[in-house]
Amino acid sequence: MATLRDVAARAGVGIATVSRALNGTGPVSEAVRRRVEEAAAAVGYVPNGVARGLVTGVTRTFALILPDITNPYFPSLARAVEDAARVRGYAVVLGNSDNDPDQEAAYVRLFRERGVDGMIIASSRDASALARVTGPVPVVLIDRRVPHWDVDCVVTDNRRGIADAVQHLAGLGHRRLVHLGGPEGVESASTRAQAFMDACRELGVEVVDLTRGPFTAESGYERGRRLLKSRRRFTAVVAANDLIACGFLQAAFEAGRAVPGDVSVTGFDDVLVARLANPPLTTVRQPTYRAGQLAVERLAARLDRPGEPVRVDVLKPELVVRSSSGPAR
Amino acid sequence: MATLRDVAARAGVGIATVSRALNGTGPVSEAVRRRVEEAAAAVGYVPNGVARGLVTGVTRTFALILPDITNPYFPSLARAVEDAARVRGYAVVLGNSDNDPDQEAAYVRLFRERGVDGMIIASSRDASALARVTGPVPVVLIDRRVPHWDVDCVVTDNRRGIADAVQHLAGLGHRRLVHLGGPEGVESASTRAQAFMDACRELGVEVVDLTRGPFTAESGYERGRRLLKSRRRFTAVVAANDLIACGFLQAAFEAGRAVPGDVSVTGFDDVLVARLANPPLTTVRQPTYRAGQLAVERLAARLDRPGEPVRVDVLKPELVVRSSSGPAR
DNA sequence: TATAGGAGTGAAAACGTTTCCACTGAGATC
DNA sequence: GATCTCAGTGGAAACGTTTTCACTCCTATA
């Protein structure tokens, strides 16, 4: 590979001058700049980012650690992060933690060795151990807060979102509700479950059942089947995300229960399947793309101005009413 | 940050010895090894991968360039690549090309500067220009071949997949078929469209319509609406992917056409929505995860043994029959 | 006419590793 | 007893940049 030296030799100037000419840092005469550029093109010079990184201490790379890119909520987050990073000249390395704190920590270590400039983490479990392994590299938490860890954070208002869903159902006359919750130990799932209880109490609505389980369609299907078999009476279910809701939809379909005729269903996230489901899912839309953008903005800001106070951004969700919810009968 | 020098000073040995002790390269006495390890722990030493990369010329990083991580086919690919890369000690940087050859080339340049050891690319358009910008860094193509570029490649047998779908429908008595194709200029989409024509001719089935468009549900919905309004007679549609198929499903539902009663539908890929759709989609399953794994294996192999001849892996798809296809009436 | 200042340039240090080479001492071989 | 080998070790070079510093001209100012 051609290096600065090669370019310098060919252009008949010093290596420092080449660096200045190519990067536009420091003064270089017009004639020399042209000569350098020609020489660079001629030898096919490609700057060596590794060497640059060594001297500047900066790699222009962010790490993004997610539970599982395969869960349809996260691709749009990843996409947003990637887009926002790129316009700022950053590359993004990806890690899937599978909600396993050990794997998460392993990734943090790996990326730290790689010298990433910052990390965006949708953290698993309580992860208080993370702070130790993270060291001095800036972190912004996304989608899930980590209790007692004082770092930048962008989340959506889960309480509000669930409250909107419950209120919507209550307004339709539903008085006996079920919550199909997300996994134990995941902050957003716990917050949603708690918010469900609180909203029901406040509105005088009965909580017929509340279970916790993975954020998958299988989980929703399984729990739905069991629930529908159990003969417990309820007229609506609030799922902790769209996948669980879709799984329930399937179970209801198989059990011959009409949605929303017999039972109303709401989801959370508004991922693609929510729109494509039959019936299309009433759900709480998260500003996912915005969240990803914002996380990158925060991270970039923190790199520019390390002293700034920690910021927590809470994004407003939005209830989108489709056909999976209707009047209680 | 603590460096090798700090560790060496604390352990009272030379810097070279520390490097050997920590990496297990070269002989080190048991006593010294212990002292070094203690010292490293004490000062919180983290190896600097950037410096290492500069001297070894290796970053242990792969690039993965996809059209759009938001398209549900790609997350499982990304996941597979990431998993396989990690067990080999590689990190993965991600790029979304949006099927834009310029963006794709920009990413290739960016990642080359970053010094990735290899790239896995689901290439956009014909991309013959890619070979030039890619330089000496090893590439394996995934999901889509690019004509006249002699590099490693792992794809699935699109011809076979489409042929299976057409044959399935023909076996159910369908004689008037429609193809909702993928975007012009994307190799896999073109191959599928061509395979559709060929299979129909071979089986004596009439091609009522064949359109090309983006791999999205919107595209399937729009084209479906137009088609259903047009009063052209057909009894089954073969979509180029599941998203298009789901879009068509919606259009059919709105138009009051029963699936599969009035019209049968098949998809391609077998992504999550295919299973969750109503009715569940008959589709051609791609061994997506396997493809991602294989791509990493190829790349790793090429790095180990640069001289090896180019390999093209063609994976077998599998028709999975669900409820969106039934006998022609 | 002296002088201050700035544009333009190159040599060299620095970043933190890996690795080559040289050296020491101890045990093995003749 | 002389020589050889090899484990164990440290010094120093090298990787390809950026950046500091010093130097040379040249122009503007007094």
C-alpha cells in the first residue's frame, strides 16, 4: 500500500506537507497542493486510519450494543444510529448481547480494546457491572435505562404509552384486562408492567392476569393459548410489544375468538408486523428512528464537550389506533 | 490509559517481555508471567488494538454492507455474520447502501481507510465499479452475485426456489399466474423474474402479468391494488419476497378477495412476517443464517490461505407450504 | 533601512504495540 | 573441560500518521 512517504517522494516535498495538503490543515501553496494531489492519485494513496488513530487517539467509530438485531424493533434503531453516525464521519460496529450481561460486558471489553470513541447500549438486565468495564469511554443508554448509572440516556415514555393504551381500552368500555409483559429484568418491560398496574388501578379496571416472558411472538402465542384455555374472563389484552401481540392474535384466531369482536388487543413499538397483521394492530408507536438519531447526537456532543451535565431525553410515544381494538361487548 | 510501559515498570521487566507474557507468544518464566499479570491487573491495563493493528497490519474487523438493515431479510443475515465473526475474534462494522452504488462505494472506501480485514457485501446494482475501489481487501459477496466479478460468493438458488413455487401452484391447478418482482438492477430480483418466466413456459402456465418494484410491502400493496382493479384474470401470484406478498395480501383483503379461495399467494425468504401473516404465507425459505455463517467462513479462509481458488456456494432453498396457497377454483 | 510577522516548508518526535536481534547463563553433549 | 543449544530476557526498530518546532523567505510596518 502506498503511504505518505511515497506520495511525498513523488511530489518532491516533505511528508508533513503532504499530510497538510491532503487534510487541508495548515498552509500549503497552491502549486504544491496540486502536485501533492496528483501524486496521491497517481500512487493510489489511501490514508491509513489505524496509524491516524494511533496518533490522534480517535478512531471515529461508535459501538452499538443491542439485545438482538433480529428482533424487529432494533433494526430501525440500528439504521438510525448508522445514518446519524455516518453524516458525522463515524462508522458503527455492532454487537448482539442476547440480553446476557456477560456477553454484553464481553462486547464492551472487545470494543474498548478496539478503541471505539463511544458506545450506544440498549442494556440488558441491571448491568450495574457495566460501569466498571466501560472505563472512560462515553456511553449513552438507549431504550432502557440502567438504575444508578449516571450517564446520558434516551428512552421513550413507557409509562405514558401504556397508560394511553389502557385508557383507550377503558374508553371502549373494557373493564377486565390482561397484560402480556416482557422479560423479567429488562427495564422497559418492568416499567411497562408497573405502568399497566398503575393505570388499571387509577381507572378502576380489573387486572385479570399479568405474566412476564420474552419479547417474542412464540411467547405471546403460548401465553395466549394458555390464557384462552383457562376460561378466565377478560375482554382486552395489552401486550408489552408487537411481537407478543401478534403471537396472541394467532392464538386467538386458532381458538376461534374474534379480534376485536371477542377480545381487543394492543401492542407496543409499531414495527412493520403491526401494520401487516390481520387485523392491523392498535399499538403504541415509539419514535424509534428519532431515538437512534438522538443517541448519536448526544454521544457526539459529549465527545465535543466532555464537561456537560448528564442528559436524559424522554421521547413521547403515540397511540395509533387500528382495527385490533374495539368496543367491549 | 495504562500502557505496556506502565505494566513493565511495575513488574520490573522489559516491555517486550510483558507483550510476550500477556499474549502467550514466546517463552516467559512462570514467576515473571505471574508478576506481569498482577501488574497488568493492578494498573488496569487494556491492550490498545489500534497500536497493535498498526504493527500487525490486521484489525480483526469485518465490514458488512447491506442494502437496508430495516428490510426484515437482512437482520438475520447480519446476526449470523456477527455471531460467526465473534467466535473468530472479529468485530463487524455495518453499512447500509440503500441499493445505491455510490453509497456502496463510499462505504467501501470508508471501511478500507478504517483498515477492515475483509468485507461481506450484498451488492447493489451491477457494481462492476466496486472491484476498483475495493482494492486488495478480500470480499465475499452474499445474497447477490455481481456479474464478471471473480470473488467468493454465497447465494441461494433463486431459480430453483421460484421454480418450486411455480410448480407448487401449477400442481394445485393454477394456470394463470402473476409475478410481483423485485427491483430492476438487483441480481437476485432479476434472476427470480427470469426463473418465473422460464418455469411458466416449461409448465405451460400463462404469465398474466410481471412487474418489477421495490422489495417493500407498500410496493406489493400498490401493485396489488392496481392489478385487482384491472379485472385481468389470474388465480395466483408469486411475489419476489415476503414483504411484497404481504402487501398484496392486504390489497386482496381490502378488495374482498379471499386468500387462498380466490387467489393463492407465495412469498420468498420466509421472514417472521410470513409466519405471522393472515393467512400464514406459503413461501420459499432461504437458509439465511447459514448463508451469513458461510460468508464469514469463506472470508476467514481466504485470509488464512490467500491463494485458494474462488468459491461459489449455492444454498438450497426450501418451499414451505402454509395456508396462503390452495387449489385453483 | 531595519525589523516584526507570517506564509510555506521539512525534520523529527510521538502514539503503543510487535518482533527482530543480541545477550546471558545454565544444562547437555562430546 | 570445551563447546553447543536454548530458555529467558531487554533494547530498539518499525508500523504510518499528526503535530511541534525550527527555519527560510518575503512583505508590511515603523
